[in-house]
Amino acid sequence: MSLRARLTLLYATLLAIILLAFSLAVYSLVGVILVRQIDEGLRQTFESVLVDIQLNARMDSTGELDLSTLPPLDPTADVFAQMWSRDGRLLASNIPQLLTPLDPAGLQSLLPIFKDSLIEDVHLRVLTVPLQLGERQIGTLQLATNLGVVDATQTALLNVLLIGSVISVSLAAVSGWLSTRRALAPLEAVTNTALQITRADDLSRRISYQGPSEDEIGQLIHAFNQTLSRLENLFNTQRRFLADVGHEFRTPLTVIKGNVDLIRRIGFADQESLDGIESEVDRLTRLVGDLLLLAQAESGKLPLDRRLVELDTLLLEAMQHMRVLARDRLHLHLDEIDQVLVYGDPDRLKQVLVNLLGNAIQYTPPGGEITLSLSKSDNQAKLTISDTGPGISAEDLPHVFERFYRGEKSRTRSPDGKGFGLGLSIAYWIIQNHEGRIEVNSLEGEGTTFCIWLPIAKDEFISA
């Protein structure tokens, strides 16, 4: 059964239950009110009859009530009356054709009682009252009225309630079917879009919704569109990643194959060919190592050996290590340095510094300048690496931390061919998992500045 049918059935069933309860309450209440009115009329009639009996009745020699006729009753009251003796003899009645009690069981009652009785298919409401003289019962008076009007009223009311309930439930079912169709139409659009995406592999499709964005359907469609956008970005990133991996593998494999063919033609392995093969194998090894590192990091399987780290000492070590690469070609210097303690993995943090310094050295032209600084700001360590290189274009800047991404100006590798476009992705992950952040600012022709923010070690780590 479809969701639309289930909702319609649910609405109709709930309405039917509510109408049933309401109808039963109304039917019962009307019956109680009408019967109470009749009981009150019988009680008033009894009081008037009792007064006349007390004035006109007399006792015979045996102590029995002597009453030949009942007092006249109000003709508009439509009341039947019978007077019975203690031994069950009918003393008087205004319905001479009926010789049986209006309520046979009521004659045995010692207290006034109202009961329903059925005499010759006539539904009666009977009031039975024992008559006493002092503490001695002298007879029983029974008064009755026809309940035909009450029964007819209740039957008519029951028919009205039944017909009204059937019509109401039917209208509710039709309205529910139409309203749920309109309400669930966006869900059908979601389903159709998902099927179209599955058939066509087109993640660029989006679902439009004309209703309020804050309702449940609007929130669902918004979340679905966001999911599609993210899947599209992931799919495009994955596709670009596979293309870049293929490109990065193709170049060293081509060099290796060329050197192997050369060795095969000349008949011996010359040193230059072997050096070329070894260099490309090293490049492939580094590439595979970086890919495995990223895969472990993103899957959460790369542990960090966290401890107290003197970030100023780590910066000086990385600077001394990279000064060898800069040699006399560049000017590498410190602007300012504070003593800063952070809690993290020293090897991974040094890897970040070496990577950023290596990029700065690689892309800064001869005679350029690389400036490093380390300071404190609001319980944060701020480490900056600035260069006077060609800078990064505004188009490329948002993508520098994506793996394998290299802007057009930076696609020409350094002579050692070490760049794969993975270093910044790894650096971004390492800093992020140290609860820090890494930022980049750059202007074409003026240089690039990388800024790393790391939380300063808390007192409990320092005292431990």
C-alpha cells in the first residue's frame, strides 16, 4: 500500500473513530435528557394523584384500600394508571382493557422505582410507587407513559448521525487523498530525480520546490539537493583524482620504459639509464607513499604521536634543514620568533614546515626572499611563511589544498621533479587534526604567505 493510501486511510479511520464517539455521546445524552423529562412528568402526575387518593380513598373492614376509580388525570399527560392491592388485585385503572400490571416485577418493589416495560409491543416508561399508611403498605400505584416519541426521536437522530458520519468520512477520505497527493508531489519529484540520476549518472540535476522552505518537505528537498551537490563535488574530485594519478604515473613509467628499451638496444646498462630508472622509481615510491598517507589520514587510521613540542625549536630545525636547498640562491631569514609550546606530533608538524618551505624555495626566483615568523596571539601560536615568488592566481587560490591540484603557472616542475600536488593536502590534514587551521594569502607578482594557527599547550599538559 502506498504512503498516500496509508495516510488517507489513517485520516479517515481517525475521523470515523472521533465521529463514532461523538455520535454515541450525543445519542446517549439525548436519550437520557428525554427519559429524565418523562420521569419528571410521571413524578408530578403521581404527586397530584396521591393527593386525590388521600382525600377520596377509604379503608374497608379488612383494612384494605377501598378505591373504585382513579382520580381524573390530565388528558394531555398521556399517562396510564393502575392501582393494585397488597394481594395483587387490580383496584382501579384508566385502561380497562389491560388487566395485567404495567410492570409486573415492579409490584414486588418496596421503594419507588422507574423501569422500562414492553406491553403488547408498546414501549412504556413505568413508575411504581408502594402506598403506605404509617408503616403498613396498603397498595401499589403504577403510572406509565408511552416512549414511542422518545424511540422515534432517537431513531431519527441515529439515522442523521450515521448518514452524517458516512458523508463526513467519505468527504474526509476524498479530501485527504487529494491533499496528500499535493503534499507528496515533491516526494515523487525526489524519487523521479533519483531514478533519472541513477539511469543517466547525472549528478547536476536539482529538485525545485515552490512551497515554504521551512516545512518538512522543503527541508528534505534542501537536504537532498545539498547531498547531490556534495556527491557531484566528490564525484568530480574523484574523477580528477584518477586522471591526475594516471598522469603522474604515466610520466615516470614512460621514462622507465624508455631507459629499458635503450638498455635492450645497446646491449648493456649504462649508468645514465640506471640513474634515470632509479630516479623515477623513487618518484613513484614517494607518490605511492603520499597517497597511502592521505588514505590513512582520511580513514582515521594514521595515529599521531602527541607530546609537548617546542614549536620554535622545530621551526629552527626545519629552517636549518631547508637552508641547504636554498643555498645562496635565496635569502631565508627569521622575522621574529617566540618560545611556544604546543601539544602535537613533532614529526608531522615538521613535515608541514618542510613542505611549505620546500614549496617556497621551489617557486621563489633567484634573489628572492623567504621570511619566517612565530608569535603568540590569544592562546594561539601563529606561524607564517612568506615568499616573494610569482604568487597564486585568484582562480587557483581556493583549490591549493586539494590533492593533485596545480595551477597553470605551477605545472612546470622543479628540476628534481618532486612536486605531485599532494603536499599541501597532507599539510592541511595534519594541521586540521591538531585542532588548528592553515590559511593562504597571495597576490600575483607579489608572493604568497601561508599562516598556520595552532592552540598553545594547556597548563595540564605542561605540568604533566
